[in-house]
Amino acid sequence: MQVREAIAGLLALTVAAPETLAAGTCLRGINLAGAEFGAVGGLHGQAYAYPSQQTISYFAEKGFTSVRLPFLWERLQPKLDAPFDQAELERLIETVSSMRALGLKVVLDPHNYARYRGQLIGSKAVPVSSFVDFWVRLSALFKSDPSVIFALMNEPHGISAKDWVDAANAATSAIRKNAAQNLILVPGTAWTGAHSWFGDWYGGANAEALGRFQDPGNRYAIEIHQYSDKDFSGTNRDCSRGPEAVAAVAKLSQWLRDNGRRGFLGEYGVPADPACIASAKEMVSTVEKNADVWLGWAYWAAGDWWPEDEMLNIQPRGGKDRPQFAALAEALNGPIDTKACASLFK
């Protein structure tokens, strides 16, 4: 990216000088899972569920400013290049409306790992044009509300960085041609991990490939995920690599700054062990201290259908907060430059 283009992109997105955003990030979010649960074809209320009004209200009252809302592409659009399923669409719209009524920003998250029914975007079964069609249809529905954010795809993997960026560019261009100026979140491949951002073992480094990402509207951020367990997957009951995870996010902060980009930490979470909670607090603090380049963060996860023993879960039980809230409390109660944040989503 040329220096002039980088500066222009940063100014277009950052609608306030970095020092004004140092008060704190705009998006302090929670992933409310459930709509991506279960096998495709399963019934709503039996195989999967959208967040309840009670859950949405609980997290709004706790001071969260945004929700990342996972759902399945195949449920919303059962056939490629065809209209959305009306019942599923109504559930999605109703859920977004409930969140927006409480002042929450909403990140729409097709939770598909760059796949449709198990087939990669860019394959013969799922051409890039079908991914574009999906986003044309979805963006048309929400383009009138700038507080609805378009996350292009959850955790692409098994696709080269180059091929993924080509698909992301095509979808983004179509969204803008559709007169939608909503903020777009674009991930890298390899599960978009901060720890692997500069590696090239997955088909070219995200750090290099994302240099080719283009948004005609210049309203985007890079979505990053980062866990702290032994393999950075978030699937192990430990946080043994917490210091490395925090260091990776700190390094990425500088990459964002050097390249005139903004970031969003779309997933991170820890078990309830006190050492892990301390590690998560440091992660959140790292993002908040670099608010000139981070839009915010979203904890993974909560949602009505998580089992009580799910290790990262912060869905309340019996009216009690989960221990991991101790990692989030300071940030949730911290100052926000409301004028700058309002400008970002106007």
C-alpha cells in the first residue's frame, strides 16, 4: 500500500484524531452464540436458537456496547444465488431490531469459515460470485442503519491468503455498489489469528495479502481473533500461552498503525481460572490502550444454549455474573469518547 493511500484510508475511517479515541474503544462487545448451532435443516428452537430478549438486555445493562451475532449462511440462504428463507430472515431481523432498540451496535457474522455446506468459497461448488450475491442481498436489508456492521466471514481457513482477499475484495466492491456505507470487517485466513498474522505457511502471509484489500468506501477494519491456550484455538482448558497472545495483539497494533489500518478483536475468551482471567484483562487492556488503531473487542462467548460447564461461557446462571467478568469490568466501565464513536457510525 502506498503511503498516501494508507493515510487516506486511516483518515476516512478514523473520523476523529487518534488522541481523541485514546479515551477508549467504541465497540465493547459480546458474541451471542446460538443461531450458528446445530445441523443445517434442524428446526429453530430445537437445533439452534437466536439470543433471547432477556440475554440481550442483560448484556446491554452490563455496559456492553455491541453484539457480534453469529448465524449460518446456509440457513439464511438455503440455495446459492437465491432469495433468503423468509422465516429465517424474519428471525434475524427481529433479533437485530431487539439489539438496536437497546442502543447496541450489531456485527452480522456469517459463521461459516469461508464455506457453504462444507465447500470452500472459490470452489466450483461455491464460486466467488455466490459469496458476492449473498452480501448484495444482506447489505440491501441493513444499509439504512449504519450501526449494523458487516463482518464478511468468520475465520476463513483452508484457503490461501491471496484467494481469500480476492473474494473479500469482490464482496466489498459489491456492497459499496449496493449503496451500503456500513462499516465492513475483513478477516485474514488461517482463522485470522494475531499469532499467525505474519506467517506464510497458510498460503501467503495475511500481513502481506491484506495490503491488497480495497474498500471503495474506506469504512473498514481488520478483524482479528486471538485465544490464549496451548495451541491458540480456544478449545483447551488452559491459558498457558497468554503472554504470547497478548504480545501478538500488541505487535499487530503496531502493524495496524504502520499500515494506516484499524482493527477489531472479534473473538477472545478464557476459562474461569484466576490466572486466565488476569491474562484476559491484560488482553483487553492492550486493545484499549491502543484505541487509536482498535475499534474494540468482543468476548467469546455467551448465549442461552451454552451448557453451564462450557469453559469460556459467560452466560449468567442464577442471576450471577461469571468469574470472567472480572477481566472485562474495568474496560466496560471505562470512558468512551461518545462524540467520536457516534461520528464513526453516523
